[in-house]
Amino acid sequence: MANIKSQKKRNRQNEKRRMRNKAVMSDLKTAMKKAEKAAAAGEPTDDLYRAAQQKIDAATSKGVLHPNNAARKKARLASSLKTN
């Protein structure tokens, strides 16, 4: 456990950020899984794909995802929906 006051504050900040990032990533993963599941079932995926893209963009703008990571996720999602 930290003894220094600034490190205690830093630990609190890091924990808040971790929980916020965890929530963003959880929403993102859920949206991607819904789109992939609908594509596998042969259902229309336009709205779900758009929602997943928006979640990816939101995570990128909040700094949770690196821009290249976001681009890779979008490309892989699009190609998986296209093949199904």
C-alpha cells in the first residue's frame, strides 16, 4: 500500500479510469457480438453494424482504444459480416 499522499490519489484516479474503460470495452464487445450473431443467423445487420462502429469510434475518442486498433476492429467486423 502506498504511503505517499500523491500516490494514494494516483491510485484512486487509476481505479476510476479503469472502471470507466472497462464499461466502455464491455459495451463495445457486446455490440460487436450482437452484430456477428445476427450475421451468423442470416438476419439484417445494418443497424447492428452501425451501432458497433459507433461504439468503436466512441472508445477511440475517449482514448480507450488506439486508432489503429479501432481501424482493425472495424475492418475485421466488416469482413466477417460480408462473408456471412
